[in-house]
Amino acid sequence: MEFLGRDSEVRRLNKELARTGSLSVIWGRRRVGKSRLLIEWCRHCDGLYAVAENSAPAVQRRHLASAVAERFPGFADIEYPTWRALLARLSVEADQVGWRGPFIVDELQHLMAADPLFPGRFQDWLHRSGRKLCVAVSGSSQGMMHRVVVDACAPPLGLAVESIALRPLRAGLLADVFEFRQFGDLVGIYALWGGMPRYWELAVPFGEDLDGAVDALVLDPCGPLHHEPEHLLYEETPPATSLRPLLDVVGSGARRLGEIAGRLDRPATSLARPIAALMEMGFICRELPFGSDPHSGKRSLYRIGDPFLRMWFRVVAPHRAALTASPPESRLRYWHRYKRDLEAVAWQELCSAAVPRLHESDHPIAGFGPFEPAQRFWHGSAHERDVVARSVDGSRLLVGEARRSLDSQNAARLLAGLANAALPGARDCDIIPVLFAPQANDLPRQNELGFVVDAESVFSALR
């Protein structure tokens, strides 16, 4: 698959490359494209790329020396008894030829986990007076990398002058990668693969055959993604497999803390730390209703944030035995049972993500923005609202509903209901009613009642 969607990250890395002796840290979930980013950057800036192995320190040094020998012949001809010896020799070789890097080490967490002395040795080397070599490191252990990057005192990555938390690709780029007949088809693709480039790469050969891709890649017990969440948890440092039950419960539909605790037969107070760990790793998102105090957790809901993981815990996890014993046509029935609901959640998620960017589009609503990040609204017996966002200047309130289908008859009724929404702070703002629908069936994008935003406008805003 073509390398795309990482222009800003490459610019940030190039900027640090111009600084003598800089350290850059790239971290993010497995499959998000860290290695591809580093390999492409390395190729264009005459760098040296190495991957740390999950092995014993002596073996790790041997493999790393072999990678360095690609640039400095003979580097691997000797055995390095310590990390200090290997890194010192690398500095000498680089200084002799005036090479400033970057020296890139992928999957750094393996080195940190295998040898408790490595972080200190690495930090000493980074602190070495006169070091000119630019260094970049990355890691897939979300928990470990988050802790060492965020903690400014944590050796050695607290020394980083640039830290990039690599996020999934923007949903609008799906249009550049997948075959589709109409933009609404991209909602189903996003509901399956989210923004993870490796999943895209695996799914592209199936073209428009979404069922074929789901079965071959996920539902089939021999598929490459059938055990994906288990691998993600196991590859954390330390492994996070003990958190799997919490993901099962949230993935099955439990949203409130009390309900999650009840299904796990645990006190709610015992869940604070595991939920925080899963949020830190990017597995779970905390959702607050519009207008609530962000520091209060009383009305919080929790959900699995990644579309692929959402699908896996709803379709694969509870039906593993049946999927193992069933032919493809039977396996697909489990997927079809949840497909519509998963696509509805994905569409609402896409609409909310697009709102802060709509002012940059050619849609008529652009002139009423920019808007702050959108939230849902719920409170007691009041009507729930799918998308609510205040304009940056505070004068307007976008109130939207995400629909899977729409026609002229119910559009007018729905827009009128949104215009009369009872929301926190609504009396002080002009209400902007908006209906989001993948196919708007030739409805005008603006009329006297409000606006209609279709999938083409949403995906264009998310490019």
C-alpha cells in the first residue's frame, strides 16, 4: 500500500534531524504504522534503521551490531560485552565519517525489558558531551512508552526533544485506498478497519468484497487478525493479558462503571487502575455528556475506541467456539448480526470527528464554524443527542443527529426537533440543527430549517 497520511510526522522528524544530537521518540499501538514511518523517513534521509529483538541482551547486541554493520563494515566482527561498549563504538564510527544520523531503533521496549541496566547506559550515552548523532526510537508497548515519554524525569526518554504519539490514519484517506461505489460504503469499511494502516493493507486485495475480507482475515480461526487483541495485550510490557476480562465486558455493551463492575463481580472502586491502564494504552475511551464537568466521573461512559477492536469483542470473542466449528457462510451470520449496529456507531463517531473540521469544507455550514470538538448529550429521560458542539466564539450550538438513512419527509421533522433541543447553555446560543446521513437522497445541504451533511462531506473533512 502507498505510504500516505504522515506528512506532518515526517516534517517534525526532519526538523529534529537538523538539530545536532537530538532524540526523537515515536510511540503507538501495534499496526499503527510506526515501522513504516521510520523506514520511509530513514530511506529519504540516509539513516540507519535497526529493530530490537525480544531476546537476551547478548543476542540483542549481536543483532543490533549486524544492523549497524550495514553502514559501518566490520562493526559486527567483534563481540560487545556491554551496551556501553556498543554505543561508544557507534559514536566513534559516526564521528569519523561525519555521519549525523538518524540512528533509528524500532521496538525499543524489548531492550528496556530484557536488561534493567540498559536504560541507564542508554541515558549516559545520550548525555555524552559532544554527541552529534541524531537518534530516533520507537515502541509498541503503549503503557511503557506512555510512562517514559510523559514522565519528564524518566530515563532515558525524558530527554526527548520530540515525542510523537502516532495515531491511526485519518478516515478520509479511506477514499484513496479502497474501491467503493459511493461514499456511504466507506462507513462500513471504517467500522471494520478503523484507521489502522496494516488492516487496510490486508483488506485492500479483497476490493469491494467486505464479507470475504471479514471472513478471511478475522472470522476464520486461521486468519491473520483472528487473535489480534490477544497479541496486542501480550505484547505490552509487562503483558496486559489480565485486563482482557474488562475488555470483554465493555466490548459486550457494558458502558457504566457500576454495570462493568457488576458483570465482573468486583467492587467499582477496584476498577480505577485497570481502566486507567486501558485508557493509557488506547483500548478504552471515557465519554462524558455535553455540558458536564470534565473533572467529574459520575456520568462517565466507557467504550472501546478502536472500530476493529469494537467489532472483534462483539463478534469474535463471544462466538470463538462456533466460529472454529463453522463454515464461512455460517461464520458470516455472526458478523451480519452486529454489522448494522457497528456501522451506526462508526457513523456517529465519524460525524463527531468531522465537526471541528467542517469550517474548512465547501459545505454551507462552514460559515457558521469553527466548532469545538463534538460530544454526545444524555441526561435522565431527556432526548439524547448524537452530536453537540459549541462554536469557538461561543455564539452558536451545533445540534446534530446521525442517521443511517434520510428522506425529505422525516428530514423536516427531525430538523425541527433539533432546533428546539433543551441543552445546557442552549438559551444563550443560536441553535444550528444538522442531520448527518451517509446518503442524503438529493436533499438540499441547507434549507430554512437547518443543514444536511452526507458521507462525502464527512470524509472530505476528515482528510
